[in-house]
Amino acid sequence: MAVSLEVKNIIKKYGKLVALNDISFDVKPGEFFTLFGPPGVGKSSTLSIIAGINQPDSGSILMNDIDLQNVRPQDRDIAMVFESYALYPHMTVFDNMAFPLRSPVLKKEMTYREIEKRITEVAEILELAELLDRFPRYLSGGQKQRVALGRALVRRPNLFLFDEPIAHLDAKLRYNLRGKIKEMQKQIGITTIMATPSYDEALLMADRVAVYSIGKIEQIGNPAELFEKSKNETVAKLMGEHSINIFICDIEYVEGNKFNLIVEDKYKLEVGNAIKSKLQKVDGKKVKLGVRPNDVVICDIDGCDIDAEVYVYEMLGKIAIISLKVGNNVIKLRCTGSKRFNIGDKVGIKLNMDKALFFDYKSGDTL
């Protein structure tokens, strides 16, 4: 039966450094929950406290409403997979995977046949059945990582913790393995928490995501919520293969309760009623406008909102990523690669204001 987990008000300090500042979240039974954010923001520290490797300065961890404070790490029934494979070089794949089943805790509970059966089942899921007699030195990086995953899977623990398990692999291997991890997690139904700095892994694998900045959680939600309804500028910048474009705008008040946006001190954009209601909340005369690369469109200069200059052109098969200079600002747009551009080309762009986000100029909170 899958377990629930509740992390409550965790604070962890290393000297004067506050690594985790009042971290709280809950994970539902059988859920794939991801801790997402750049390196050094506290994701691994959170996992190590859940596993019992480190102790928090304050706060608590509850598994099925049972406080783990006084439960030893080996008694928590938690399996953790690290970025490094940590395989025993003198053991075969079979023996590496069997190692946790031969521990004093499980040794008396399982016969050799039962151990063999469980390893065979997991090896089939991870496509390791033909490799069980090999030693780690004869395996590729992706195969080694699958063995490390298999070693955790055979235990059938209460909880999986994955600490950037595929971050160091090449792009194709990461793509294949993240699908395999998601598939096996759903098949087995074990509650899983994964830490990753990868936007793709966080959104494609998780049921819900906790977005970390330095020592704190900015927002928790499903991938669609985080992308479309980012709580603030920090979350909006993290949510996307390419960061959201930010424009500094002056608010021009016009007679009759109308507003215009002056983008980069030069370009005037008229705004509709939906945007007008957001601008009325602004304390001051400046606002930040956020537009994602997919919502910037190249058009003829004569009919455009903003003039721009091609700064970098990156062709990625049928898709092109173009960096443009708008005044002193550099923005990105994503488009089909059917039309080519050269560095220095003058172009016009339109912004899809229906999908734009507005952030308070001072606090960065979404309006």
C-alpha cells in the first residue's frame, strides 16, 4: 500500500547558512512528486532529511501520520537513488540488485528463489535481463543507472527518493530513462519524490512540482498550473525550456480610465479591459511584462508592435530559436525553421498579450 508523506516547517542550517527555511509540502499516496530548481537551493538537503541521513534543526516528517523523528534511517523503509551509481564493482548486476534483499532486515524473510524471482521481474521492466551476469565495468552509463534504479526497486520500499538520478547522462539516454522511470513508478505504485534541476524532467514526469528558490519553496502545483499561472517572476522564469521574456514597461494613464504600455521607453501598446484591470493594481508607474518565446511572433516591420534586430539564430531541425535585440534587452522567440534569418537582420515582432503575464515592478509578484 502506497504511503503519504508530510514535510512540515523544516528548517536546516549549516553554520550561518540557512539551507532550508520553513519548507512544507505533502505527497499523496502513489504520487510522483518533484522538487525542481537550480543547483544549490536545498533539494538534496530535503531528500537527505526525509531519508534520515541528516536531521533538521526544527520541523517534522510524517509518513502515514507517523513522525519519523525517532525512527532510524534503516527502519524507515525508504530507498534512495543518487546521481552516482554507487555500484559494487566486484559484484555482478544480479548481486548488486540482490544486495538490499540480503540485508539483515530482509535476509530471514526471503528465500533465494524469491530473491531471484523479484530481480527477474525488475530486470524485465528495466531491460536488464540479458545483463544480470555482467560486472559494472562492462556496462554503459545508462545501463549502470538502470541497475542502480533496479537495486532500489527490488526492495519495494514505502518511499522512493531520486536525487538527480539521470542528470549526468546524455540527452537521448535521459529521454529514454525518464520515460522508463515514470512507467515503472506507475506500475509499482510506490510514492516517489525526485529532485531535479531539469525543467523537462520536472514537468514531464511529475504529478505535482514544488518549485524551489534559495532555501524556500516558491510554488507547488501541477505542471500546467505552474506554467500558466506562475505565482511570481521567479517561477515564471524557471517554467519553460527557454526563460520567459521580461520587458520593463511604463504605464501611461490616458483620459477615460484607459492605459497604454510603453515598452522599453519607446514602443506604445494599447491594452484591453482584462489587462487594464491588472494595471489598476499597480503601485507606481512601472510594471514588468512577461511573454514566453512561443508567444512572440515575427511580422513585417510596418505592421509590428516592436522593432528588433536578429542577435543569434539557432536552427534545431524544424524549429528555430531566435535571440533578438530590443533596445538594450535581449529576448527569445521560438518559431518554425522555414524562414531563415541572418545576424543583424531588422525585423518586427508582435506580442500575444492574451497569454502575457504581468509582475509587480518591485516585488515580482504576479498581478
